[in-house]
Amino acid sequence: REANEAGVYYRHAYTVTYDAQAREVIVRNPWGWGHESEPLNADGTPRDGVADGAFRLSLADFKKSFPDVWAVVP
């Protein structure tokens, strides 16, 4: 799969929450964790050191990575 410079994979759905205090967006792969579920280092390990399918992006990187955001409201 192809990823952008922040390590976010194209054509993939994520859930997002915003941490206002840290000014970061928490991005989570709703299908779980594992290969290609979060940004990886060159050696294949998660950039944040935890293989949990969740990672944080600055608001600026989030806007670059996700130019279109869709919301589902029950």
C-alpha cells in the first residue's frame, strides 16, 4: 500500500478524536492493529513504538493527510 510523507495510508478509513490540550488528532484504525494500520519506521515497527493501530498527528499533518473528512452521525 502507498502512504504519504506522514506515514498515513491512502484509501483507508480511520476513526478520529481531537486532543485539544495537546493540539493533536488521535487517529485509530477501526479494523485493529498490525501491518499497515499505522505509520511505520523503515524497519516495520510503529513510529510511536506501540502496535495498537492508533497514532497521533499534529493538526497540520492531519489536514495534509486527510483533505476530505466524512462524518457518520447515527
